[in-house]
Amino acid sequence: MRRRACIVAAALAMPAPALAEDVAVSTRRGSLGDAAIELARQTRSSIVIADPLVALRPVPAIRGRMDTAEAVRRLAAKAGGRAVAVAPGAWRIEAARPARAPAPAPVRTPPPRPAPEEDAPTPPIVVIASKRDLSIEAMAGQVAILDGASLEAGGIGGTEKITQRIATVTSTHLGSGRNKLFIRGIADSSFTGPTQATVGQYLGDLRLSYNAPDPDLRLSDMARVEVLEGPQGTLYGAGSLGGIIRLVPNPPVLSEASGSVTLGASLTQGGAPGGDAGATINVPLGEAAAFRGTIDAATLGGYIDKPLLARKDVNRTRILGGRASLRAELSPDWTVDLIGLAQSTDARDSQYAARDGLPLVSGARLQEGSDADYAMSQLVVSGRLGEVRVRSTTGIVRQHLEERYDASLDADTPRRFSQENRTRMIAQETRLWRPEANGFGWLVGASFTHNRTVLSRRFDYAGARIASTGVRNVTDEATLYAEGSLRLRPGLTATAGGRLTHSRLSGAGQDVQPAIAFARAAVTADRAITTVLPSAALNAEVMAGTTLYMRYQEGFRPGGFAIESEFVRKFRNDHTATWEIGARHGRAGTGPFDLAASVSYTHWRDIQADFIDNSGLPSTANIGDGRVWSASLTGGLRLAPGLRVEAGATWNWSEVDTPPAELVALVTRAAALQGGFASHEAALDAVLARSMQVPNIAEFSGRVGLAGTRAVTDTWHLQGNAWASYVGKSRLGIGPELGEAQGDYFDSGLDLRLGTGSFGVTLAVNNLTNSRGNRFSLGTPFSTGRNQVTPLRPRTVRLGLDARF
């Protein structure tokens, strides 16, 4: 009894419960009671063992970095017990199977089922993307967190798994490895060009790309995906105008060996079959190191026919990727992680079709398609100096994308256009922060990024290869940033921050024709930009589980050099300022009810966007200033134990001011080959007619989903998810050539899994209604008019197996 009292007293003497962050754990071999006292002190949590016999059970040493909940769970498992969350930051360890007096006869009535897991108190969720261990309740802004296990439901996929789950995230759907992602109403262009993305994508602390497209990494073995909506300029700098998407992979686990395998086969209606396979393994290397590796392969069956080539199902896509992580614990407070990943995506042909074609056919006379290769490596050192946390990340990224289009002039002159985008990036970021203590928390950091992108173009026809003008853009970006929060009174916290960035830009034309190469000023240039991005926010807890917030945030993208016909031309940096108010109640996925709502207004200066030049190729220009209003509403409701419904909707309204004279002149020149305009006023009217809305963003999008779990036996469970979404109308781009409508379609899907915790069978169906839709109104930019659509993949059924060991 004295030992039991000691354990309780030690636990209750701890400070306020720690957030669910990774902490260094190091307990000694001995009794469970002694180990629980050590663990409670190290994690600043409360651990109670009511049964003195359980407290005396022997347990081995536990070492490594993990969140508190995982540490308590492992400690309990080592003693043959289980951990029960009784309050945020508080656990009770009890025997897994408490002894019972033998019954005189078998009991026919089934034992009572445990309360649903969602009823149990849950510890705070730390938003890693906050960079300073803020809980999701303390974030002044809209945050969506997708659990890694839910992303793998129905088969491992890529970014489309995110766009299916979050209504505010959209994609151009140009093709795997070629897409651009947008959040809310902040979108620019449809093409892979010199403009930097409006959404920052990260794996851990390292951004996936600077101004290259979404690599569409397979979401294998992910702990979760975090989406922060709205500009994140203070913490993430350039290229986060719309928000960020952060992939958080599962780290190597030091104390256990484990693995998993997935297999799947799919069939697309009216198309070719496909398949996928994946494997993950975790291997401890001694007591202070571990290795974790993942490999994933998929073949996506084609469904587009090309009758002029006498070929069917031409757009088959093959994806092969893998990730390897090595973690070493230098001491209880310091770890080193080495991460490497690579992925190759081979699209055998294009995925666009004729607008009115049934079945799905393309009139192209040549094989098109794309090849995308991506590789990354990063070194992460993390630890603490007293109460101050330290994290330093150094990484290298290589990305290569080649796209091929049918650019035939007529039936007798087949011509193929090829465009290559080669990107190399080196990035380093080091930050120090202190989680909130006594009402105050802070963060300071510094980063440097070097990015070099070379965009080259060529035409192949009649056995000849002719280079077209390309462009090289180089950016060196050095940054200092800081953020701090102060609790003004209980339940009210103010946050302020700022970022100082100095960017040096240089660029030059590639393969410029000799006739104009002498004008060096026309094909090369250098400049420097210094930018200050302030931010401020208020977060108020008005009642238990309900918060209100307001925030102001700025973002920017540096300018660059674009190609117009055979010339290289500058475009300016753009800048956003966003005001946002919002409210949250409850936590998504837990509790009986949750709701989140926000309204934001963005003033966007010198918007960078694309148009078609007089050679039929996309070019980039500043199209003027604009305003974007955005409103979103998401929520969830528990219908019954184990059954939840979730829904979300987003509304966007955008307007672009009168376009600058420079843009009107560019569009006028682009239209010259098609007869031109009768007057300057006619040219202005043509630009205004299809340029007043920010491209690629639907005015309305919505999603509804249903998720449930039902016990079939004591060990077998049936899990299911069903969803439906609607994407409203949007426009492809600016100017007469890119003004066609797209969107206005429904999509849907479901997945079912029957199995145990270690084995399961999965059935998944995508595009339940076999909707065709038009996700993207550009096939090849060389066609006359936009008589093309990018349809949804027809109804696809997948049968899969998964196993864990």
C-alpha cells in the first residue's frame, strides 16, 4: 500500500500535463511502479497504478523519443497491462485481464462491450506545423489533421487522398507529378512554369519543392497529414499564400521490430486493370538506434482511347517510390534522423479527352504523357537545452519533370512538343523555441534556401529536333523569423510575429535564337528583394471546448523570368494580406459534436498568372490586383456509437481589377495570329470578359462523409467509409484562350475493411456513380479552342489485403 501511495503522490506532484509531443524517455529496468514514477517525471504527466500487485511486476528499460501516450502504452504493455486515459495528460495502468472467481456455469449473455474509444478523454494534439508545440486548441486558424491510417483506407494513394477529404484543398488534375495545389481561393496558373507554388508542401521541416509541381508522393506509412489554411508567411515564408500541407511520416521506433504489407488489384470500368503493393519494416539497431523503410509500387490502369493511333487505354501510369529513415539517440535529450526518399512516375500517355467524346477518346495523333522523378534527402538534429527546444534540418531536393504534347500542325505534319523542368534545391533551417510556460511561449529561427530551375522546350517533327526558347531561374533566400504568444488573461492569448527575407533573383534565357541573343539585357537579369511579413492573432477560449480567433497574416512570392515567344521577360513578385475570423467547437473525430467555421478576406497585389502567347505556349505575367473572399464550414456528428457523419463546404468569391496595359498588349499580340482585335477597346473587353475571376478556384465546393466501425466478433471488426463531394465551376486561366469553364461535377467513393488488428481484407470503390465530369480544361495548349476535358477516372473497384506483424 505504501508503494501504491508513493506512485499516486509522485504522479500528482507533477506539473500541468504535457502536450502530446515527442519527448526523450529513459526508464530503468525494474518494477512497473518505479518505472512509472520515472516516466511521469520525464513527461510531466500523471500515471496512477491502483493495484499494488501490478505495480510490482518487472519491466525492462524503455528508451527513445516518443509522445507521452505512446510511452505509457508501451510501459503498460511490458507489464502485461493496459493504459487507460482518464484525463488530458493523465493515465491509469491496470491489469489487462484482472483475475475473476470461477463461475459455476458458463454465462450465456455476452460480456458488456467497452465504451467507444471516442468517449474516452483524449490528450491534446500538438500541431507539428506550428513549429513550437502548440495544441490544436491553441492555434489561431483553421487546421485539418488527417490520420495516416485513414489515408491508407481503401489503398495507398497520393495527394488526391487529401483533396477527397478536405473541401478547401483543390488540384489542377493535370496528371500525377504535374499538378498544382491550391487552398481556399488563392490560385494562380494551371501550368508547370516559373511561378512559385501558392501552397507550401513539406515532409517534416523540409519543403518538397520551391517552384516545381506537386510530386504527388505516395502517402505510405504516414503518421498524419496537417493542412494549415491561409497565408503562413511568418513561419514558412515565400510560397505559402494559400497555406501549407505538411506530411508527417512515422519515425523509426527504437524499442520494437515491426512490419506491414499491403497488396491490391483494381479494375476500371471501360479501362485496363491495375495493381499496387507496399511494405514497411521497422528494425531496432541496438538500444539507441533504429531503421525504418517503406517501398510502394502501383500501376494505374488506363481508360482513354486514341483511335487515330489504333490504341486503347493509353494513359496507364506506373509509380515506384520508397523512403528510408535512420534514427540515432545520442542521449536522452538529443536525436539525429537521416531521411531519404525517391519516387518515379511514368505516365504512358495523356489523360485528356474530347469534350463530347463517348467513350473517352482523344484525337491526338502522337503519343504524349510525362515522366516525373523526385528525390530528397535530409538530416535532422533535434534536442533541448534545458527548457529550450532545438531543431535543425538540412536537405537536398532534386526534381525532374518531362511533359510531352501533340503539337501537330495538320494531319500530314505530326509534331511533338516536349518541355522539361529541372529543379535543384538546397535548404537549411534551424529554430529554437520554448513551449508555453507561465503564459508565455516563443520561437526564433533562421533559414537559407537555394533553388535553381531550368525550363527547356523543343519541337520534334520529320526526324528533326528544334530547340525553343527556355528560361533559367535561380533564387537565393535568407530569412530570420520570430513569433511569440502571451496569455493576457485566462483563456485569452495574443500572438505576434514577423519574418525578414532577403531574396536574390537571377535568370537567363536558354536556347535563345542568335538573332536576339546579342541583346543580352533581354535574355538575362539580376535583382534583389527584401520583404517583411508581419502577423498577429488573438485566440479566446469562450467556454470549455469552444474557441474564437482572429488573425492577420501576409505572404509573398518572388518574381522571376518567363518566356514569351522567343523572348525572356520579367514578372514582379506578388503579395497577399489576409484578415480572418473563425470559431471552433470540439475536436474533429472525437466527442459527440464538432464544428469549425471561418471567414477570410485577402487583398492580392500584382497577381502572377498564365496566358497563352502567340506561339501557343503558356507564359506568365502580372494580371493586376485582386480581392478574394473565402468562407468555410466543417463539422462532425456522432450518430450512434461507432458511427459518425462529417461534412464540409467552402465558398470563394474573387475579383481582379482592371488588367494592366502590359497584359492587354500581351493578349493582343497572342491573338494576332487568329485575326487580332478590331481596336484596343475590343482587346480590353476580351481580356475583361474572362479575366475578372482568379483562375482554377470553384466558387463553391462541398463534401459529406460517413464513417463507422462495428464489432463482428471479439477480434474481427468491420470498418467503413463513404463520401461524396461536389466541385463547382471555375475557369482555366486568363485571356480568350484559357477562359473556358471547368468543374461542376460530383465524385464519390467508399471503402470497407473486415479484419483484425493484424490482418484485413479491403474493398474500395471510387467514382461510385461513374461520373465523367471535367476536372481540368486543358489537354494540349496547341489545340484550337478548348474542346478538351480531363475526366474523372471511371468507376474503379479495388480488392486489397493488409497484414501487420
